[in-house]
Amino acid sequence: MAEILVYVDHVDGAVRKPTLELLTLARRLGDPVAVALGNGAADTAPALAEHGAVKVLTADAPEFAEYLVVPKVDALQAAYEAVSPAAVLVPSSAEAKEIAARLAVRIGSGVITDAVDLEAGDEGPVATQSVFAASFTTKSRVSKGTPVITVKPNSAPVEAAPAAGTVEALSVSFGALATGTKVTSRTPRESTGRPELTEAAIVVSGGRGVNGAENFGLIEALADSLGAAVGASRAAVDAGWYPHANQVGQTGKSVSPQLYIASGISGAIQHRAGMQTSKTIVAINKDAEAPIFELVDYGVVGDLFEVVPQLTEEVKARKG
């Protein structure tokens, strides 16, 4: 079978969930070959092998941590030249999408971003995308060169499929541009104990109807009862009720969880663009004519200050 290159997103050897999802998709197209870079790269091999990687190419060098993006592009290009894959799959994070775009330019190929599904086609992989503020679903393929495709988190299940996972060292030569932008400092993000918003299986979001920063505790309590991430609409964020890092929407983060609960959110197109690909959508709003009800699977017409606490207590009771 053809080999499919998969770029590994990991933190000191701990493989992040979107990469395991990529391996599921890669197996539809061929034999996954993973590329792990930086500190702990070799430690990723067991998890990658467990989820279908037939080979793991690893490389570590100070450049990966000390400089932005380009060293990783150099390494991924080296892996591409060593493997000659039928496609290159990359997670749809901000950094990884830049890596994908730069690689596509270097190898003279087309790039597809933010795919939500992949399938094998007679002329190469066919990607499904949600486009124009999630108003349309399209299917497309790269018509020139080796497809470089970024895939949104939660687009595929994580499935164990043990494979050889043979570890091989990847030889990388860094170009002149690799040291062009140096990282001068890092500040660890303060942990909330909740899942990363873009990767969470469940997201609970609050909007203008929450009516103040002091009331977001209701949204957080429901999220914590479900083991969910917390999101917010642009209106709530612009009002200063919740951090911008938690904004869901066209100008915020795009999420695609298994379950999305929108509380006090009207459903403006700006917000819908960031969450419309969620698998199951539940809305709580006292306005029965709110646009959000046009796309939900389940809708509750009611005051969120009454509904959300009851829902939280019911979840806790069923779990307890």
C-alpha cells in the first residue's frame, strides 16, 4: 500500500489526541508513517504504533524549540523526500497549518485546510470541508502534486490498530531561513484543569444571555460536571465576561466536539461558523425564535438561570 505521512503533535513525547485521529484517517488511505520532532520524539513511538503507525521517523535538535516553524518545515520536507508518500496529513492547529502551507509551496503541491473527513478516491484522497461560515459542505481533492491536508480535531474516532511502529532516525539539514525567527521567551498557559477547547469531546458555551462575568460560574459548573471545555460567544468575550482565548466563532476558535451546549447564545452566523460541525448540538435560550434553534439537534426554550443549574444537578446525580 501507499505510505501516508502523518505529522505528530506532541508535548515532550505525549501524543495529543488530534494526531491519533489522523492515524485513523491515514489508515483509510494507506500505511501511516509518523513524523515526530523535538524533545521526546522517540517516546511517541509506543502510542503511535498502537494506533497504526507502521514506521516512526524521529528527529531532535535545538532548532525545533529555539526557532519558529521553519525548522519543522525543513524536517517534514526531509521526511517527504525520504518516503515519497501519497499524502501528507497535518493537524489543523495554527502552527501546523503554517507548516502545511509552507511544505506545499516547497514541493509544488496543493493544500486543503480544515478538512472534517477523508476518504480514498480513484485520483487521490477526497476531503470534506465545511465552508462559507459552515453554510455549505464541499468535497475536494488536490489535482497537482502530493496532497497536503490539515484536519480539524474531532473529525475521526481514535481507534487502536497495532502496527510495527519501527523507529528510524530522520536526517535533517536546516536551511538558511531556519534561524530567521528566534523564540525569546515562553510563558506556560495557566491550566484550568479542563480539556483544550479545540480538542474537547464536549463544549459548553455561554453568550450574551449569561448577562455578566459573575454568571459564567453556571456555565463552568455544567462544563465541569460533564468533563467539558468552556467556550464563549463573541458578544460575551467583547463584553469582558470571559477570556478571548475561549471565544468560539469565525473570529475565534473553531470546534467540532461530539456534544456542543450553547447557553444564552442567539446563533449569529459569526458564532455558527465556529461550531456548526459539532456532532450533536443542544441550545438553551428563552427566545423561541432565536436563530440557534434552526441548527440544533435538541432545543430547550427556557431561562438558562433555571435550566442550567437543574441540568448540572441532574448530571451530577446520574454520575454519582
